[in-house]
Amino acid sequence: MVNIQDLLDDAKCYETVRSLRWPEGIACPHCASDSVIKNGRDDTQPERQRYECRGCGKRFDDLTGTIFAGHHQPLKTWVTCLYLMGLNLSGLQIAKELDINKDDARAMIQQLRQGVVDRRPPVTLSGEVECDEVYVVAGHKGHPEAVQKKGGSAEDDA
Ligand SMILES: [Zn+2]
């Protein structure tokens, strides 16, 4: 069986990510400055370009601020997932093609649908927030003194 992931090369995958996240050229994910210089490559992923921003001085790389950062799946798997989504395959089929479990596939698909740039909104609660109330009713177990005596005790009969 042909595994499509084996046909992809990393350089193309990183190129794809760059064109997806920076369609108008590289910009700093911290301050949005486009005054950015290249700053070597990742130690373990040689195709992953590192940059330094001349605006804020911060460093970042191709995956900083994307949904791909901090995930254990290799970029190839993400790009293949994106490709398979374009073919309208089901989550289950995608999981099979990628050889990962269906929950992982589902989570990846969900994130890819929202775009590759991580736009997680800051956590704010708005509108009405409902909480389930839980009433804890303490029993008498372990607290015999709390149990009211009913009727007389054996000693009173003497
Ligand atoms: Zn910057």
C-alpha cells in the first residue's frame, strides 16, 4: 500500500505552512512587524526556518503561533490531513490513511478547519453562565451522636 506521507518532503511541507500563514510575506507573530531576518534552522527539523524580529527582538520559527506548534504529530501528518480533508474524506478514513487513532484525527481536523494560525481567543465568560448545583447531603455514618435516639435504651428497663 502506498503511504502518501512518504511521498511528501519536509521542505515542501514547511513551504506550504509559510504560504498558508504568511500569504503576504513573513511577519513577526509577536508584534506583526515585517522587519524579520532569518536566524538559522531548527536543530532537529532542518527545514524549519528560524527568524529574529528586528521590531521587538523576539525569535520565532515557521511553526510559532500556528496550530502545529507543540503537537506530537509531525508536520507531514498535518499537511497530509489537510490534503485528505480537501478530498472530503470522513474523519475515520483520514485516521486510517494517516495511521493514527480516530480521536487524534478528529482533533486535528477540527483545528485545521479553524485555520492554521492559532487564534484561540482569550478565555472570557460572557452572558449567562449556568452551573449545576450539587447538594451534598451528609449521612449519619460515622457520626452516631447525630442520630437521635428513639425510645428508651435497654438500661432504662432495669
Ligand atoms: Zn516582533
